[in-house]
Amino acid sequence: MTEIRDVPEADARDMVDFAGMVFHISIDEGDSDRNGWPLTRAERIGAYDGDARVGQLAAMPMGLAVPGAVLDCSAITFVGVLPTHRRRGILTSMMDRMDADAIAAGRPVAALWASQGAIYGRYGFGQATWAIDLEVDTSRPLEFRTTPDDRPLRLVDAASAPEVLDPIHRRSLRPGGLVRDPDWWARAILRPVDRDSPGYTAPRIVVHPAGYAVYRVREGTVRVVDLVADTPQVEAALWGFLASIDLTSRVEALGRPVDDLLPHMVADPDRVTVKKEFGALWLRLIDVPAALHARSWATEDAFVLEVEDSRIPANAGRWLLKTGAAPVCEPTSEAPDLSFSAADLAAVYLGGQSPVTLARIGAVAEHTAGAAARLAAALAVPLAPYINDDF
């Protein structure tokens, strides 16, 4: 009989080795992730067969930006089950425990990056954000249609960077982004060695009065780690700096927003290539009425939403949602305008996926003509949801 219980902090480092086995990753002794620093800040859930841990899940309490607010979130990571113990309901038991812990802690949402997207829909997670990888030819000067903001740039060292960068990052946070604390800045964004960028330099940080870029360099390639700007003009200035770094001929920027301005602001669009688009953050509404009440809405309207949620029964049922400046979400017995699974409601919540699309494919039932389009208008956000924190 498998038992679900807390994993002691003393075993946090062993959880890294466990993840290496499950995901077929070689963990080097010199890797800064080797000590499992995210796990020391997490609620650690283990599945035990006797004294042996055969499954694990970690949930980091974080702040997640949603339209108009920041909500307490369980950021889920280091999930896995040993191959000898799969298909025994172990992951389901750990997810049930995570849900219960999040409810007890008053966290309305949970989020994760999915190694296999097919797994998490049945646990109420929906794909909520997407991202693109960009490659820029910088073998000759890059010209812009947008006039760069010519205020001076300066380089800062990694030790002092969080204090400088964090205010800029917070005011530019899009729905789907995480609030970073000093430890997250130091260990996740500015760590000296990044196992995902072998051979690259330590992070270098260039700061504009209204923006910044974190980047690494290797053999003629500039890799952008993080780039944030208050205005398109500042963004052009930062990209112009990165494109002009001596002894380099290429910039690659992995995991940029799907509505990134760079492909549009360069004078020669052939110089910027979108190499890939991919799904990023998966979201779970732990407390449906709290989450719907907390976010801002683009239009004033009213809907009856029918929600199917077999894993968190308190979410299931019909909810009268009134959007606008003073939103309301309360139980109702009225006939539904739209019917959602928990996963599909989470998918549209940040504004990155449209209920119209889900209704067209039959995933969402539209009982009132035009209700999906009206809800899409209420959910609309000016910028695409985006996260640049991998956990």
C-alpha cells in the first residue's frame, strides 16, 4: 500500500536525483540545481512504498500574475513516479494531496510546466500561455522601424542586479508571470552556470532607465535570458545593443512572448526568424469563484457558467459571473450560458486562449448564442499572457 506523506527537507537533494532518474537527466555535481534549491522553498509531497520513495511532487508557494491582480499560487515542480510503480494511481494521489494543501492554504490557482501535456488535463490543468523562440541575424547592423530610446545604457554586476531589475520586472509583469524574490533572481535568473546553456558565459546584465536585458555569450552567439522594457522604444534600444555586441553574429532568444515586437520593429523582417512556437504554462483553478472574482475584466457582462470538476467538488456546479469593475461570482440554479470542464476554464482564464475556439471544436458547450464571443471580449487582455520562469 502506497502512503502519501511529506518529504523531509533533508531529502530535498535526493529529490533532484529522483527527478534525474525519471526524466533521464544526468545531474552534474557542479550544477547549481544539484542541491535542489527550489525544493527547500517548496511543500514536498512523497509517495512511499514502505521506506522507499516511489513518487514525488513539490509545490512552491509563489505569486502568479493574473489580469489586474497577483494571486497566491502553488507552482508545481519535480513531479515524477518511478517506472516500477506507474499506473497505480500514485500521481493521482499526490495531485489530490496538492489540491487539498492549496485549498487549506487559500491559494486560488496552481501552475506547472508539463513534460507531457496529455497527462495534466485530467487533473484540471489547461494550457494557458504559449511562447516562441527567435533567432536574429546580427552579422551586419540591425535597423529598426521603431526609434530606439537613446537614454544611456549601463552594465551592472549580478550581485547588485536584483535590486535594480526587480522594480522594472514587477511593473511589466504579464498575466502568467511569477513574482520573483531575491533568491529567485539569484538562483534562477542570474545563476553563474546554466545547465541549459552549456559553454555560455555567466549572465551579463545591461540596464536602461526603463528596461533591462540579461544575456550570455558563446562563440559568436548572444543568448537572451530575460528582456523587459516599459515601451517599444526602450525594447528597440535593448535589442539594438544586443545586436551590436562585438565578435558576435547571431542573437537567439528562447521563450519570448507570442506577440513579441521584434519581428515587427526591424526594418528587414528576414533578419528575425521565429524558430518554434510552443505551449508554456499550464494553469489549474483551485478555487473557481475566488479566481474569477479576483481578475479584472475588459467588459461589463453577465454569464451563467456550468463547471465540471470531479477532482475539486466545491468548484463544480453553476456560477453566476458578473464581469466589470466590481465582479461577482456566486452559485446559481439558473440555466447555463456556457459549460466548461475545469481544464478548459483554466485555459481561457488568463486571456491567452479563446472560449470561441473551444466552443467551435466542441470542447465548450455554448447554450446561449453568442455567449462564447461575449466571454472572450470580457477575458481580453492587451498583451498575450507570458511567463519567462521555468520551474
